[in-house]
Amino acid sequence: MSFLEYAPAPESQAILNLRSEYGLFIDGEFREGHGTPFASISPATEKHLTTISTADGADVDAAVAAARRAYDRTWSRMSGADRGKYLFRIARLVQERSRELAVAESLDNGKPIKESRDVDVPLVAAWFFYYAGWADKLDHAGLGANPASLGVAAQVIPWNFPLLMLAWKIAPALAAGNTVVLKPAETTSLTALLFAEIVQQADLPPGVVNIITGAGATGVALVGHDDVDAVAFTGSTPVGRAIAKSVAGTHKKVTLELGGKAANIVFDDAPIDQAIEGIVNGIFFNQGHVCCAGSRLLVQESIHDEVVDRLKSRLSTLRLGDPLDKNTDIGAINSSAQLDRIRALSDIGEAEGAERWTAECTIPENGFWFAPTIFTNVSTSHRIAQEEVFGPVLSVLTFRTPAEAIAKANNTPFGLSAGIWSDKGSRILAVADKLRAGVIWANTFNRFDPASPFGGYKESGYGREGGRHGIASYLKTAAPAAALEPTRKSVTKGAAK
Amino acid sequence: MTRLAVPKTYKLYIGGAFPRSESGRTYEIVSAKGAFLANASKASRKDARDAVVAARGAFGGWSGATAYNRGQVLYRVAEILEGRRAQFVAEIVDAEGVSTAVATAQVDAAIDRWVWYAGWADKYAQVAGNANPVAGPYFNISVPEPTGVVAIIAPQDSSLLGLVSAVAPALVAGNTVVVVASERLPLSAISLSEVLATSDVPKGVVNVLTGSPAEIAPWLASHQDVNALDLVGAGALDWVDLQIAAADTLKRVLTPENGSDAAAPTLGRITAFVETKTVWHTKGLI
């Protein structure tokens, strides 16, 4: 028995009482959808978890109408202080039910319980707690006095951080005075439906939060609905592009949180132990299903061999397997479709001439799995250096000078995040200035906080979530700030003509 | 005997130079009364692309300049404009057919607006950025940075004020600009280019195209190296199509505004074309 062989330590599922089927959550109640229901499975076992309703066009209409009614009659008239109190309630309810939510998330999404328990769910509570306090302080959000809410927000979220993305969307929208219709990803609807129960426990007025489930068509109908005033989407750049096109010519205010191909830059004076941990966290956190993942490692040439050797030995200690096991580092890939994509891009990486290394680990019989993989000898033109793999696959490139590192880091249509590892503060500041990315981590990676704005440059989308900037995404100025200019007190030096 | 005047050849302004359109095309500009004023250059797709290349080339220097320096350069533009008030007033009287008083008011407003924006250069980041109190040992700060190359369709019913109202705010943060001037009233735009060329604005920071917005705008909207699109003056075009084309590269887009207060001076016009960068500095590694 090697030191890696631990006895299983699975988190109990007893805390979770899943219903055999879930309806749509509209106007404060669960109701059956009119579309064809679909099965939700655990990606780690492929076992059936529950059956979930699909919202069709009529259901989307009903959800948006409920949100509109709640906006007009209740939520937009309520004091900010009271809106805040509801959000504080939700934050506390999430904390109270955190173990149950973590188990559900790991079961449904495939992420290790230690991540859902220690990262996702605590951040969900923190997000509601943070934005609760904004609800009665909107005058200080940077849009002048009395900023106005937008109305009904249509929100579509991805499968990689299901409940956390829900919190990123719903908390600021409600704090700003909007009502919402949210559609979770098809493969990870479960925690959103548990959240609907929390909404009921918080006694939130009916219609303020509506959750509709279904596949892409449901999202398209929601985003394209005429009575929607704001659209917030997190997901792939191609879908973001389609949304940007579909809202063209409308009044809808849009926030898009799209793909990334982050450079994680390691200089030769980096604190190497921390850097290795940071690189691992940067790309293997959540199986690499992270839009801001540090998927391109840029290592200064002089330390390339050392870094790669140490990475390989570190990755060899990661434990892949049951997401509910508290020892697990790498969980399941969320779906077979995503697994196919990771495999296809990895094969292309090999075919294009990069050198592939995969950690040795036992792959469970059922479910969707991909062992941590590193590609060395990667060129900037390789597809694995340009396209988002969205899996546990790291591409390693080298550089000699800071200027080269910056040029390579910026050589992508994306601009979501980046990492810098160096012991030299002045270099960190100078390099951070030159990187065209919305979030930069210096000597750390993949940190998230409700107080910290998150969002991309270029084709990684627009708008920010988190912090003061995040609340501004759901507000508009009361009136155009005219009369900002002084009237000219004729200092005419000689009249014209 | 009256002196025979020396009329000006109105050309494009690209990369700090005044080229004719590579297409060789011009179109006739007439006064409000229908009299011939000039043959303006009719910019082509190639001219628009050249302008984007020039704007991209100028971006590093302009965005990298200190905010104080950008503010001074922009203020210098207002100084030079002030010295040329008479020229702009005369041009506007001819082109728009308005009284000297009305034309003077437009020029004065344009100069004052330019001064107002110049003063924002070293302040807007203090208003649009902030430190973030995250729950961990990190110094975390959000700062606004320019988006990149901004393509602007200038307001079509104004010679100078509309143009200034759209161009100045984009420059404040350090963006570089390709602007398509009013099709009917383009002469002040070229005269403004002469001001820019002589007021320490680096070449390529502002590029001015004259001609048909309907013809040029689609190329700018779909250009891969344009980061943002200000459609303030595109109300008469098929601007929804332009917005759709811009979505291919997720450009930031401002939609058309109509009326006399189009592109009114606001901080929002500056922050429309900035990106918020948030940097986490670890405090713990000691």
C-alpha cells in the first residue's frame, strides 16, 4: 500500500432528499413544464438522479410575466433596506443548508466535495451576504444619485459552477431592484432547484426569482423574450456571440462572461513551491472546467525543465475518483459531450507535434473521466494553445524576456485572466499593466471574492460581476447627467469674423 | 482689386498624414445654399483598414502615456482650437448656413467640451476604479483601462460639436480612434485634424475618414482589430446590422443618439470604452 492509497472517506448522501422529479419554479411555486422532461445523471456514475421539466415557449412567457408582475407590484416598490433583508435571509439559509448543497453539487456536477464544500457553497453565501448590503446603498454604486433598476433580468448560467454562477447572477440583480428568470445548464439544474426551495423558505415575494430548466432552446427563448430588460450570460464565446447578435437593436443591457485561455506566467525568480501549487490549482481546479483557468503555462526558459519535472511529480500525487470522497482532488468530467471535446483537442495537440504526458491513475469504470495531462513543446499557433479546452489539460510554452512573455500572453482573442509568478514586486506591477486581461493573479491563481470584480477583455465578454462594478451591471443612471459643463463666460479673444 | 483666395484641398487624416483616398474618389461638398465648397475625399474600405492599422499602432504609446500627459495633450488641442475659432466659425457658417452667432456658439461649446474632457484624463480612474476588500491576504485593486481601437460614426448633423463630443471622451482613457465624419458636413472634421496634427497628439491616435458612412461603417463594424464601435451618428444607417456585425468579435457598442444633445458630455461616455482590470497581489509570501 503506497502513501497514496487512502481508505475511502465518502461524504454521506443521507442529508440529501431528492425528489423523483422537479418542475419549473415560477411565481413562487413549482409547476410542471410543457416541454419533454429530461433525466439528470451523476457524471461520476452515470446513475439517474432525478427527472427535470423542460420549459417551452409558453413556460418562458409565464416565467417572464411572473417576474414582470413581481417587479411592477412588489420588488421595484420595496425599500432597498427590505430587499437587503431578504438577501441576508438567503445568505443565512445557504449557510444553514451548506452541507446538503455541497453534496448535491458534487453529485450533479462531478466536482470534488472538498471544492463544493470549501469553495463553491461558502462563496454562494458570501455573494448574497455582500450584495445584500448594497441594496440600500445604490446611490454609492458610481452611477450618481437614485440609479434605477432595469426591470426583468434573463440569466443563463453554465454547468461548471452551477450554484455559484446562480449566486453571481441573482444576488446583484435582486439587490439592484430587478426581478429574475434564471436558466441553469441542462446537466446541472439540481442545486438551482434546491435554491428555489431556499427562496420559498426566505418567503421572497412570488415571481421575484423564477427558475426554468431545459436545454439551449429554453435559453434562447428566454434571452430573446421581448419583455426582458437585461441579459446576463456565462458560457462559451460562440453562444455569447449569438446572444450579442440576438439583442442587437433592443434596449436590453447585456453582461457576457465568456471563454478564456489564460496565461500563467512563471518567471525564473518565482517562489517555486508556491508556483507549482498555483499552476496545479490554476488548471486542475474543478477538472479545468473554469473559464479563467490557467491553461497556458508560460515558463521562463531557464527553469522550464525544473518546473515541468516538479509539476509531473506533483500531479502524480493527485487522487482522481469519487467526487463525494473527501480525499478526491480530481472529480468527474461533467458530461460525455465535454469529455469528447477534451479528448478531441488533446488528440489534435499530439497530432500537431506537442508532447503529451498524462498522470498515471486508475480511471473508474463508469462515468466520465480524464486524467491530468500536460503538453510540452507547444507553439503559440497550436490549437491547444489557442482554443479553450475546458478540461484538465495544461499547455506549456516558454519565453526568455518579460516582453516575450507579455506578447505571448496577449496573443489570443480572449482576455479573461492571467497569472504572474515572481518575487520582484516592480516586475509584477509592470507586467500586470501590460496584460490585456480582466483579472490578474500575482503569486496566486483562481481566487474569487464577492467584493472583487470579475470579467474579461476582448472576446471574453463585457460587463463585470462582483464588487461595486457588479452591481452597476444591473443599474442605469437616473437621467443623463446634462449640464455638467460650465456655460461659457465669453473669454473671447477677438470675436469670430 | 480683391485678392484671389487660395482654397484648401480637404483630404483624409490617417496615421498623422493627410493622404487622398487610395481609391482616388472624391465627392462634392456644397454650402447650405448649394454653392460648391470643396471636393472631399471619399474614403474606401482600404482607407478604413489603413486607419485601423494606424490606430492600433498608436494604441501602445497613447494608452501607455501618463494620465497627466494625456490630459495636457488634450488640453493643448483646446488651446489650438481656440486660436482657430474664426476659421471654424466661418466654415460652419458656410456649411450649415447658420448665423455667425450660432456657429460661434457651436465652436465655443466644442472647445469647452474638449477642456472638460481633458480634465478627466487623470481623474476618471479614481472614480471608476477602487480597492476591493476581499476576504484573504491580498491587495486587490480594480482599475479602468482603455478598450483599444474605437471606431466612431460621428453625429451627422453637426460639423464640429458632434464630432468632438464623440471623439474626445474616447481619447481620455487612452483609446485610439477611427472616426467617420458627417457625410454632409465633413470639412470641419478635416480642419480639426489639422489642429490635432499640430497639438502633440501622436500620429495615429485619431484618424479621420470622410465619405459615405453607409459604405465605410460595415467594414469597421466587422473589422477584427477594432475593439469598440460608437454608433452615435449612425441613426440613419442600418445600424442594427452594424451591431450584429460587431458581435462577431464581441465589440463594445454604443447605439445611435438623436437630437441636439446627442453625445452629451458624461463620465459614462468615457467609461463606455474602458475595461476594468482587477489585480490580486498576494500579501503572504514573506
